[in-house]
Amino acid sequence: MATVTADKAKVDELKAYIAEHKGIKGPLMPIIQKAQEIFGCLPIDVQDVIAEEMGIPMTDIYGVATFYSQFALEPKGEHVIGLCMGTACYVKNSQPILERLRKELGISEGATTPDGKYSLDATRCLGCCGLAPVMMIDDRVYGRLKPDDIPGILAEYK
Amino acid sequence: MDLYRAHVLVCGGTGCHSGGSSDILASMETEIAKSGLDKEIKVVKTGCFGLCEVGPVVIVYPEGTFYSRVKVEDVPEIVSEHLLKGRKVERLIYKEHDKAGDQSLENISFYKSQVRIALRNCGVINPENIDEYIALDGYAALGKVLTEMKPQDVIETLKASGLRGRGGAGFPTGMKLQFCANVPGDEKYVVCNADEGDPGAFMDRSVLEGDPHAVLEAMAIEGYAIGAHTGYIYCRAEYPIAVKRLGIAIKQAKEYGLLGKNIFDSGFDFDIEVRLGAGAFVCGEETALIASIEGERGEPRPRPPFPANSGVFRKPTNVNNVETLANIPRIILKGADWFASMGTEKCKGTKVFALGGKINNTGLVEIPMGTTLREILFDIGGGIPNGKKFKAAQTGGPSGGCIPTEHLDTPIDYESLTAIGSMMGSGGLIVMDEDNCMVDVARFFLDFTVDESCGKCPPCRIGTKRMLEILERIVAGKGKPGDIEKLEELGAMIKEGALCGLGKTAPNPVLSTIKYFRHEYEAHINDKVCPAGHCKALKRYTILTEKCVGCSACAKVCPADAISGQIKSPYVIDQDKCIKCGACIEKCKFGAIEVK
């Protein structure tokens, strides 16, 4: 697979953003967030660009990129499935739904299917506790789930 | 200004939005225009109404008709029947379980006992329109502060009001400002902690989504009080709607000259920037949050020095939670005495709770301090669904503890909750019924803290992991005598030794469940039984001989070959082979398999 930095337009976009923002106070988080937005993930060569442009050691960037759960070093699948494992969802039985998702997709949480189609995450509270148990696929929210709803929902993304 | 004969309020909070409220809003506008009513009726997208359970919610004023679980398909009927002909659509009106008659907004028990200060504008105004905020006295407090009050007057007012930090610790807000004001220097910062990480808590999100200007106004007031000119809002990246509305609010406030240079011609400058988190629970801790704003790993720093002396970029910084801030403009306008007249002796004002879990009315409630848990859960919350029995409520999320039935009548404030082994926390209130296993709930919270521990200090990094391992063993049916004592000992050591609030409070869910539900731990360890019937490894599947017809369906589906027997006579499950997958129970058409 070609590296994501092969896309010159994207690299230029990131460089322009860094040039514009490196003067603000505490610029690293917004810049890493922008990089993830542009490339979808933060592999080493993207971190390298940031280090180069900001003139700071790459270890600083790697430290931040691996600390926060929303930064991904590997690319995600085409559809990202996030099952809420917040307390409200957990006490309303989200665990059996997670098990069903694992079974249907054949992967555990944190992984991506071999065809690159789906990533499965057990997420932190999504904040729609009134709909518990809740799952998000990309930007769409599915609420009041039962394990048997899963195959039908996944079929929408085939 | 245009006058309308009716207003249709459509909830745009996260819960209702997820339920499709933006489609409802669009359809409402189209249908109203189609009926030629667009000059008479105004559609407003508001923040959260609070009663998320029955969302998406639509309210029609002046009647205050409360439509619940509205679908896009229902919109033409609401428009043609209610708005055009004046006939309410009865089938969509929210009905309480045990009440008949008038059910307009102010008569619903969910709202009746609430006192809304922090949530005053949520579900009332369009949060994306600064004029609506101003029309309800918005920015009047900032005007008053800048033109009539000295910085010290502001601090004195907040001290006298008795307002305490709503993020959980309950530190007096006025005192915190005083510390920061006392430090010399002209580079200071105001930080709004909007990193609401407690799972099951969404008070701050609703304020940010429903009334963002209240937070901006309060930050400017605090800036004036301590002599700061820059504010940061550190918001969870998981709250995209809140982030968007904050951006709109900041832009509008700048256009109106309510943020920026020389506000109200007073010579006072104040600007606000939003910084996004990236998914780290520990960043809700103020020193970790500060590290994150600076662009570092969100690891806590030892205190002292406190942020009031050395905070963001090592400058004096005042950090407040969203809900705390939302109270401030009201206190300035209505006075410290008004605020102090509500609540208990040591805790004034109100507190917002996010009700979730096994409760009929999931949603947001704001009640005066001193209200009992029983009133919150049973009067406002509508009790436990499906006729189940209440077991416990968890406050304070992964840092808090559980409150069992015997303490339901405790008046809620910071001190009383700490006294019974829980804590106020930021306001998450998760209800559990008889089907929830307390040992497993403790395991769930520990799993969370182990994952979120930043790893800086060993008591938290290693200690919580050891506790989790013991709990995992217990719920897997492999608990040993002495495990409970070990958990207690480890818990006490972690509380003592951890660097920050995350670690110091991490053992609380375990210690409080041991305190009140020790028998559940003992049953798991000694009898290998989960009294709630929740823990999979301790479940026991048996075939009821009187119901089994011997069809062999269960034996065929069993992946472990644990079921055997002769066709047309009752089958049996070999308990040693059974992996408790439950496949047999799904297959049995005769209800002949029992699980305990």
C-alpha cells in the first residue's frame, strides 16, 4: 500500500495549516487533529511531516498521538461501527450486542475486517442515554437496540 | 420584530437529534410553508428539553402541547390538525403512566418539581441565535459587571451566593476566583472544563448545546473578576453539536461586541477559543486538561502549585466546569441571597443530574440541593420500568459509589453523598434494578479506569489493574476466599497513594459495592452463584424434564456437545461441558430450558 503522504495535495494542505497555526499557543493538538482529519489516520510518515514543519522531535508527536484514544495510527475501515459502552448502555445490556457484532463481523473491538469494510469500536458514552443501548455507524445513530437488530442494520452497509 | 401566533419548538439536543429531529424540523418548515402558515407560525430548533426518554420531542406554544416520540411521518398531521385547525393530535401527546387529563408541559411531573437555573434556557431558545439569548436577559449580567461592579464585588457576590464547583469536587467558586485574583500578573486565563467524560452524564453537553452564550458570558465575567483576557473552552471531541454551536455563539458574540476588544466601552478585552479533546477521560482532571491545552499528553501534574498560581502556560488560571459557569450570570442578576435561599446549609442552589439506566424518564433534571434521591427517581424519574425492583443508583460515575435502597431518603448534597460512601460527581445518575449484578458493575467501572489511567503514577496504573484482575476472576466464578479483603486493602492503598483525582477515586465503585452488597460478592466467591442472574459464567442451564418433549433440537445446536439423550425422552445438559452460550434456550420451542 502506498503511504498516505504520497498524496501531495493532502501534504500541502497539512503544511499550510501548520504554517498558519504554529504561532498560536499550544498548537500541537489542533495540528494533529487536522492531520487526522486530512489523512484519516496518523502513520509515522504523517507524524514525520508534522515534526519537520514544526521543528520539534517526532517523539513529542508520537507521545501525543498514542495517548489519546481518538488518534489512530492505522487506517480505519470504510464504515466505523461504534457501540456505546457507557454506563447507561452497559446496564441496559449492551454486552450481548457487542457479542453479536463480534460474531457477525468476525472481529473483536478495536479491529478492522480483512476486506477493510468495517471497523468495530467499543466507544465511550455517546451521550444519548435516552436511546440506550446505542450504536453509531459512521454518523448515524441506532438506538434501543436488541442483538437481533444487528444483521438487518449491517445489511444496510453491504 | 415579527410576531407569531404560535411557536413550534423542535428539540435539537443530541438524544432527539439522533432520533431524527433534524428531519422533523425540515419537514415541519416545509409543511407549514405549504399550508401558508409561515407568516403566523415560527419553528424553533432548541436545545435539550430534558425528557430524552420520549424523544424526539416537539412542543407547540402557546398551549404547551408536548408531543413525544414524533416521527417525520407525523409532521403533516400535526400541521394540518393542530396548527391549521386547532385540534391537538391526541395520539402523539405525551402521557404519564398513571395520569389522565391535562398533560401540558407545566403539569408533567417530570418538570413540576424541577428548578431550572443552569438549564433555564435549554429547550426554550434557539441556541444558534444570540438575539433570543439577549431577549431573556442574556449578557445583562456581563453589562452589569463591567459598568457597575468592581472585580472584587463580583468575587464577593459569588462567595456570598455559596456556589460550589459542579464538576464534582464542590470547591467554592468565589474562593477559587479569589486565589487567582490575588496572584499578580497581567497574563491570566479562564478555562471552561467541558470534557465531560463520566459515562452516562450529559448535563454539560446539554448546556453547551442548548445555551452556549451563558457559558461565554460567565467566562467573560470571571475574566473581569481575575484580570484575564483569554478564555479556553476544552470540549470533548465526542460532542460535535456542542462544538459547532459554541463556534457559532463565539462568532455572534464577537459581532455584537460582547466578546473581543473594549466590551461595553469599559476598556475590558476578552476573547474565547475552543480547544478539542481527543478521547482521554483523565483530561477532565484540571491539571491534565491544562497539559492537553498546552499540546502535551494529558497527564496530571502534582498540586501544588494549583492552577490559580500556575496553570495554562504556567500562568494563573481559573478552571470551572460548564454547569458552574451557567449559574453565574443568574447569580449576578438576581443576587447572592436569591441563590443562597435554595439548597441545604452547606450547598446552595441547584444541581443537574443526568438520569439514565433502568428508569422510566431518562433525561436531565435540575433540582434544588437537598432533594432526596427518592424524589428524583420516583417522582421525577417515574420509577423503574417493567415492574422491576430498584437495587441501587450510581452517582459520580467511575469515581463514585452506589446508593442502595436504605439511603434513598438522604437529602442530596456534597457532604451527605460522601458520608454514605458515594460522591456528587458531575451529576451522572445511573439506576440499576434487580437484574444488575453489583460485582459486575464494579468490574465495569474498574475496566473503564484501567483503560483510562494515564500511567503516570504506579498506584493507579498497577493497583487498579490488580483490582480488575480479582474482579474478573470473581465474575468468572473463580473467586477465592480472601479476595474481598484484598480488594479492600488495595482500594485503600490506591486512594492514599494516587497522584490525581482519577486514581484517588477509582476504587470507590468497588469499595461501595462491597460495603452495601457484600453478600453478592460472597455468593459469587463461595457459592459460585450470581444472585442477579447476570454473570454468564455462573449461569446454570438445566432442562425441565416435565416440559422436554425430546425433539433433540437443543442437542443439535449445542456447540460443545454438552446435551445428550434419547429422541422422545427428556434430554440432559452436562454441566461440566456446558459453555453457557445460550444457543439451546434460543432453539427450544417448548420453554423447557431454564437458566438460573
